[in-house]
Amino acid sequence: MIFALIIACEVGFWVLLGVGLALRYLAKMPRLGAAVLLCEPLLELVLLVVTTIDLKNGAEPDWKHGLAALYIGYTVGYGKLTINWLDRHAAYRFAGGPKPAGLPYGKARAAYEWRLWLRTLLGGAVALALLQGAIWYVGDAGDVSSLQAWQFGALRAMGIHAIVALCYTIWPTKAPASAATDTATALSAPPSTSTTATGPDSDAVAGTGAQRPASLTKTES
């Protein structure tokens, strides 16, 4: 039952996300779309309540309960980030919004990875707390080895992500040569005539090559 509910929550997450974005940008109903997106946390609340009831009714803790704890932790840490990322891309594709920025390079990329790691730390902490609560609830009478194994898995995920962020700090990535060349060209290029012409007194009005009136030329001479 728990495993089926986890699958249902995962499917429901993406269904609600798709419906919410479609209402916001395709149906032009932003308030209703936002209301649908706000329903996302209810899925995790349902999963938490059902898992707790299942344990309270005497179910033996196993890998399914551990998976439920990690799923809830991941959603707490990365759920909002996922929704915002997809929302920006949907706005760009369907509503003429600005193009989402790509991943940064160098020190900015290292800082970005550490911010992601903080989210992993938050999600892992939530999962560890839920798993520990289940372990205390079961007590010495039951087998909690599967729950402890999931705790180790959460700690391992946090450690691996920290190593990844540390690698980006020690060996920062470099921007591609093409991107660096484009930036240097844009900075060194002289201002365009079409953008500097501001009125009819210019020799080329808005870059069209229109000459200034003869009367103005006589007056200046």
C-alpha cells in the first residue's frame, strides 16, 4: 500500500504541475494555476499521514517506509525549486518571458552547487528525522535495520553532494571559448550609428541615411 501511494504521489506531483502550468500560460488563468500548484504539498502530507497510520496499526517497518521518508525529504528540499524552474521555462516558451539563464561558471558555479547542497542537507535532515521518529516508535521490539539503512543512504547522498560541490570549488569550471569571445567582442565594439542618432539633426536619422534639412545647414553655416 505504501509503495503504491508513493507512486501515486509522484505521478500526482507531475500531473498537478502540468495542469497548474497549463492553466497559467495556456489557458491564461494565472490565479487558478497558482492555486493548483499550491496543492503540491498536500501530496506529501497525505503520504506522511498514511505512513504514520500504517506503522501505528502494527505494520512492520521496511524499505517502503524508508523510501517514503526520503521522498518527503526530497520534496521539502527540491520541490519548490523544481516548480520554479519549470515555471520560468514555461513562461519563456508560452508567455514571452525572459530566457532562463544557463548554469554559471567559475566561482559562481561553485556557489550555486553549495546552495544546492544546502537543499540536499535540508531534505536529508527531514528524511533522517522522519526515519528516526519511526525507529523510536517501533522501539526495541521490532526490526529497524531497513530504516537505519535508509538513514545511511541519506547521509551518503549528503556526503556525495558535498564532494561534488567541493570539486567545483577546487577546480572551477571555465566558460567556453566561444562565450568568452562573444563577450569580449560585445564590450570592445564601437557604438552603432543607428543607436546614437536621437533626432532630426543627425546626419543619419535612426540609421536610415536621411540627410538633415537644408534650412538647418544654412543656419549653422
